[in-house]
Amino acid sequence: MGEAMSEHLSTTMRIQRARLDLTQAGLAERAGVTRKSVNAIEAGHMVPSTILALKLAKVLGVTVEELFAIELRPD
């Protein structure tokens, strides 16, 4: 039998922030959220709402698909 897999959200947010020389706090301020929210999303502890994902992508100048992806991982 194959190994069970589950879906997880992966993000390039840290890379996109670095490209723009933005701190978590700077991104949070521009997107209208807390730094803790940005940290939680980057760490994989929080899945952003659709609205927040769109805001973050807009601030970072990328599409939502460039910023977030669904990743399959073993359980």
C-alpha cells in the first residue's frame, strides 16, 4: 500500500519579501495585517483568507499562484 498524503500550503512569501527588501513588519503594514500573521503564514501555521492572499500578492507584485501552492506531503 502507498503512503497516505495530505495537502499543505507552501509559500514563497519569504523569498518575495527578500526580493523587495521588506521585513515581515513592513509587509504586514502594507497589507494591513499584523507581523504575527505574516510570520504564521510563512511558518505554515496559518492559511490566509482569499482576501489576505490577494492583498499579500498585490503588495509583493506577484500573482497568488506565484505566492502560494498546494503541496502534497506524507502524513
